[in-house]
Amino acid sequence: MSFNFVTWKKKFFELIHLRKDEHGPDKKLILVMAIISIFGLIMLSSASSVVAYARFGSSYHYLANQLIGLFLGIISFLIISRIDYRRWKGYAFYFLVGSILLLLLVFIPGIAAEYGSARSWINILGFSLQPSEFVKLSFLFYLAAWLESRSKERDTDEHHGIWQFLIILGIIAFLVIKQPDAGTLFIISLVSLIVYFVGGAPFRNILFIVLAGALALIVMVSLKPYQADRFKCLKDPTFDSEKTCYQINQSLIAVGSGGVLGRGLGQSRQKFMYLPEVWGDSVFSVIGEELGFVFCVILMLLFLYLFYRGYLIAKKAPDVFGKILAIGISSWIMIQAFLNIGGMINLVPMTGVPLPFVSYGGSAILAVFTAMGVLVNISRQTRN
């Protein structure tokens, strides 16, 4: 069968063409996303400059790569935001299968890539990808479609689908923890629990899952000494300040030395090879050191406002599928931001998850912008 460019071009524009019942997108949501992203580029450039020059001979190495990821993310955002989100519902099962296959790729020799003790990456044609970043969205698509279909059978299902939910989530959780990636596991599990509740699950089911999750966490920590050490560092950062708790100690020094207004943009001292992963999960520490408490609070308020816009979109969504997707995407970004920031200021154990829109990482920025495209499309179809 020959390829007809004109035909495929016509099909593509039909796909992204606005429906009659659609209106303009949530401009405030797009604006706050843009503000955080631009701010993120500025701070990534500052935070990573020293390490980038030492490793690659260019202070802008990480910034240049991030711009490529951002460019791809914007393209994905523009396309996805024009595709009716309800079209994804028919591919729910394939999203579940795709989620499992993506997580299995990191265990295939020749494709898998290890960084430190984690096996969370794959290398394809010279490009590194983190499959779990995309699973956050693909698995959410499946859950949203399943929960919508289950809501129609609620009266005939006395268990409210709890066992099916636990089995499906358990498979995903097992593959994530085998990498191991405790931060992603927590995000996926908590977002899944939130959308399960929004989908109509009774409180007793939620309580049962929380208790089961707490038990599983205790078992995991007891079996993994390094996980137990993270909780020890949370309780007492001086427990092993030269090794196990080194990053949190350096992070607290950075944030604490920033004071109210910071040392000034570009004036961080901790980024001079003291603070690990300054381009990744530690970028918030540099923000605190250079711009101080005031800008840190502003950044957190921006994330809260983004969640609030997502909540409004979910509240006005035209169907259950859109409602669950909107609250799921908004919760994902909010929870991930809280985990990153909380880890850097020792409110929660360090998990190594990136700060959305800010931390370096092509996979993370592409996945988040794609998810935001879905959220913006839902906002086009909300009820007034």
C-alpha cells in the first residue's frame, strides 16, 4: 500500500480539528506552566554551569540538552492539546500493556542502562530514555478508562473493583521497585489511589489499601538497608553526614545559607562540586541558595496554583474519564514537586525524583508536557 501524503495530512488535521462543543483552553494553566518552565531553564543554567564545564567543557551543556527536550515537549504539547482526550479511551488496554512493556525494557541486556544502583533507563540509538516517566501517564489513561467503565457497574460490584485494582497496581509497582525507583513507585501508587477514590471507591477500600501499603513499605525498608538509611537521615541528618546523609546535609547548607533573599542569581557556592546532582533533583537547593526563601515560596505557590487549575478542570470535565484524567495529572505533578522539594529540605526521605518543569531530563520534560497537553484538551471541553 503506497503512502499518500495528502490523505495522511487530511487525516491528521481532522484529528486535531476543534469540535463544535470545544472552546478556548485554560489560559491561566498554560501561563503558569510557561512561567515555571522559563524559570526552570534559568535556574538549570545557573545550577549546572560548574559541573557542565568541568565534565564537558561547556557551561551550557545541560541547558542545551534541556532545550532539545523542551522543544520536543512543546511539539507534543501542541499536538496532544488538540486531540480530543476521549479518543484515548479506546486504547486503554494497549496503554496498560504498553506500561508493562516499557517497564520490562529496563531489564533487557543491550538496551538497559544502569546509573549508580538504579536500572531505570534504556539506550536506543544513542538516546537515553526513562520509561517510568511515560508510564505515569500511560497507566493513568488505563485507570481512567477502567474506573469510568466500573462506575457504571458500581451497584453490581460489592467490592468496588478493589481486587482488580490491587492486582493491576501490584504488577506495575513490582516492576518499578525492581529497578529500583522508590520515588516513582510512590508517585504512581498515590496518584492511583487518588483517582480510585475519585472514581467512587468507598473509604473503607481506601483505608484497607493505605494500611496494606504501609505494611508493604515496612517490609521493603527492612529488606533494603539503603532505604532504611534514608529514613535515618530524615530523623537525624548527622547520622552519616559524610556518606549516606551527605546529599541532604549539603542541600540543607545550600538552602539555609540562602536566607530570605538568597546570595544572588549565579552566586551559589554549593554547586561547586559540593552538592550532588545539581542539574537534577538538587536544583531546588540551588534555587534556595541563590534566590532565597521568598522565591522558593513563590515557586511552591505556582505549583499549588497549577494543581488548583487542574482541580477546576476536573470539576467541570464533561465526563468521568476526563474528570479522572484531570485530577490524576494534576495530582501527579503536585505530588512529584512535593517529593522533590520535601526531600531537599528534609521533610520527607530523599527519593531522587526530578522537580517538574525544572530539573534536567528529556524524558521527564517530554512526559510532563505531553500530560499537560491532555489536561489542556480537557479544559477546552469543560462545562461553563
